[in-house]
Amino acid sequence: MSDLQAQDSALILIDHQVISMGFIKTQSPDVAKLNSITLVKAAKVLDIPNVWTSSTEDRPARPRDAAR
């Protein structure tokens, strides 16, 4: 087995939304946000690519109107 190398790694943060942060019960949403930002900064220093997914950047997602 080979050692883990930065060039063979990626950081993927899934479903980072304002409303999703409220579901976290082990830490405050502010701490969760700070931890995510710290992970991305560390990945940048180590030259590890990163991808974030979210349906909206700054507000909770709203259900789509089924009539549309």
C-alpha cells in the first residue's frame, strides 16, 4: 500500500447550505462553518483540489413550484 499523497487527493464538501447547518447537533453552525473554511484553506496550502456543493449560497433553498 502506498502513502497518501496530496496530488492523489481531493476535498469534497457536500450540501453546504444555510438550512443544512441547522441540522448539525454536535457543534454550532458557526463552528461548523469555521471548520469547513479551515479545511478548504488547509487543502489550498497542500495544493489539494476542493469542490463544494450547495443549492444556494446565502439563503435556504425553497421548494420548487410544481405548477411551473
